[in-house]
Amino acid sequence: MKTLLETEFIAGMKLTDLNTARDIGANCLYVELGPFRLVMDCGMHPKKIGRQALPDFSLIPDGVLDFILVTHCHLDHLGALPVLFRRQPQALVLMSQASQALAARMLRNSCNVMKRQREELNIKEYPLFTMGEIELLEPKIMPMAYARSKHFSAPNGEEIEISFHMAGHVAGAAGIRLVYKHRKIFFTGDVQFSAQQTLEGAQFPDENFDTLVMETTRGATPRDEEFDREKELGHLVHAVGATISGGGSVLIPAFALGRMQEILAVLNTARKRGEIPECPVYASGLGMDLVDYFDTISRKTNAVQFRRNVLQELGVRSLRQNFKGGQPPGEAAIFVLGSGMLVENTPSYACAAALIEDSRSAICFVGYCDPDTPGGKLMAAAHGETFSFDALPYNARIRAKIQKFDLSGHADREALLDFALKCDPRAIVLTHGDPDSRDWFLDELAINGFGNTIDPVPGQWTLV
């Protein structure tokens, strides 16, 4: 006769958070569900280096995984995939069709960055994987169409049903639904319910789940009741137009995957409406390379609304000039450059140093900036303060306009709370959030009468 605990385990799900800290980092959940063993995401921590950036894969025995499921291609969800696959070569890798188109390109770029950092920062562990390992991985990726289930069987004959559902957030992002023995489990991944310029909002199943595993990114950020994304885009367009009309230049630091393409589409529409004067538009980095991928995804899957002809219509030029601190370009221009957080030794970092002392110019942030990055520090600084570009090195007084526009790819906390309550799950598991964000959800769910909320301890398994 089975004990009560053994009976619960057969019916339940054993979950281990392999991210080594309770934060937004190396997203990776190890799930044991009946005879099935799977990992949900396998990211790299963006604020750590070397092997410290990896999830704790030692908690998974080698060669046991049936599936590696990837919600989307941001590196905090994808970046460690070749490392995990090295230990689990028998695993089937599942991701959306759009993510399959993007994944290898994102991983190759990460490999190249690590090679450069090995030389520049003397990180002997880098690269953590090779181009050859990416090539070995590619044929094992199975693309999943949105809202279409696939059934997989274990050797004992038991089945698991897996389906991917559009999550907004970024091209290819998916929430993932598992069904095992009539038990429904849903992982939101990173989600945005509102439509973006190039992407529809999340289209999650309208049903109840037994377990909901939910991101908590914006849990510490209250909703602005007057916020409207279209109005926010209008404010950005107005700021760009006014700056160019005043003889200044505009830097828009942009994440390569999704945000750069969205901003280029916004600028193109505004230019056609006469809201932005004619001027040169420059772009650079991985985001420009991904334009071709977005065009292909748009034509083949309609999972994103972006076509390459936006570049021709807007007259986008590849960035060729070398910026120097305190020396703004000789023409009023728009620069849409990586990286979104002004990380050192990137085009946006150098451009910011060139524009920072020009009172006519503006630096417009359109996404999240970690407070510890140069972008986060610049947004926190006051006008007129001295700002240090340590990697150049260059110190400058802030005279350019520093502006922030809320164009987040993540749903606000109230929208996620509403979704969670609507699902009416037996249990909710919190992931992908800093401690204050998770704590807000713990408190609000309790206030709403929901008591079974789990905030996993990193590295310790939890029965859900």
C-alpha cells in the first residue's frame, strides 16, 4: 500500500528552481511529472559571469530529460541551452515556430560575445559553449505551432499533452500548457497581454488550471491608471520630433530582439504622418541582423507584424561613424542602437557619451534598465550632475534630455493578478521576479483569499 505522500507525488508535480537566486536571472525550472522529466527554460544570468551565470544543472542527473521547453529567445531564458543539451543530448527541445527561427542566431551572437569577453575581461571559462554545439542542437529543435497540442508517450504508455500559446512579450514568446492525467498546468513565461506595435497581445487558453506557474517581473511597479501604450508612443514620437526640429540628435537604446524592430516601425509610421522631420536614421547591432528574421517570421507564421521594407521606407543607414565623448555628430540624426541598457562597449554606450553634454539632444529609454547598468545609473542621475563613462574613460556633465518611456514587454502586476484569479488554480508558483515583486503577489493573492501560493527556494524541490 502506498503512503499518502507517495500518492500525492504520483498525482502531483515535483518542481525545482535551478536559478541560484530568488531573482530575475538564469530562468530554469526542473519539473518531474509522473514518468516525465522536463526543464522549462534554461537561461543565463545577465548580471553574473562565467559558470556562475548558469542554472544549477548538477541537480538534474545526466541523460534523464525527456523535454527541454523554451518559452522565448531572450538569453535569460535561452542562453544556457547548449550547456544543458551537452548533458541531456537525448532530450527533445520544444519551442514556438518563431523561436526556432531565432534561437540559433541568438546563441551564435552570445557565443561571439563570450569570445570577445574572454579576451577583454580575461574570463578563461568563456565561451561556455561552441558554434559546433549550436549546430548539433539545431536539428533537435521541434517547432510548435500556437494553440495546437502534441501528445507524447512514456515507455510505460502514459501520455503528456503539450501546447504553446502566444504570450505577447516578444516574437515567438509562448505560455506553455501541460496536461497529465487530466491535470492542467500552465507556465506563463514572460507575458504581455496588451498589443505592441509589431506584436499581438497574449492569447492564453480561457480555462481553469490546476497549477499556474507565473512570472512576477513588474510586481514592485504599481499600475498607472492613466497609462495608455498608444499615448506613450505618441509622447516618444513628439520627443523625437521636437529634438530633431531643435537641431539635436536622439539616441534610442534598444534591445535587439523585438524592441529595435518595434521602434523602427513606430518611427516609420510617424515619419509618414509628418510627425518627425526628415533626418538621417542610423541603426546597428544584432537588432539589424534580426530584421531579416522578423521579415521571414512575418511572412511564414504571421506571429509578428514587421517587414524589411520598413528600413527602406525610413531610410535606415548602418552605423559607420566612431563616436567620441563630448563630440555630438555634425548633423541632427536619430540613432536606434543596441544595447537597451547602455552596456559598456556597445554602440549605444558610445553614442550616449557623444550626446550627453549637448543640451539640444535627447537620450530616450524605451525599456527596462537594471539599476546597476550604465543606463539605469543615467536614468537615476539628475540633470547637471557629472556622469562617468568608466569604460571610455570619460566624465561629462548631463546636459542632454534624459527621458523614459514605459514600453515594457511585460504585463503590469494588476493584469497578471487578474489572470491568476480568473484561472482559479489549486496552486500558484511564482517565478522570474525580484524579492519585492514576488512579495507583492504573495500579499495580494492572500488578500484575495488565495492561500496556496508557492515561492520556491532555489535548489530545493517543492511538491505542487
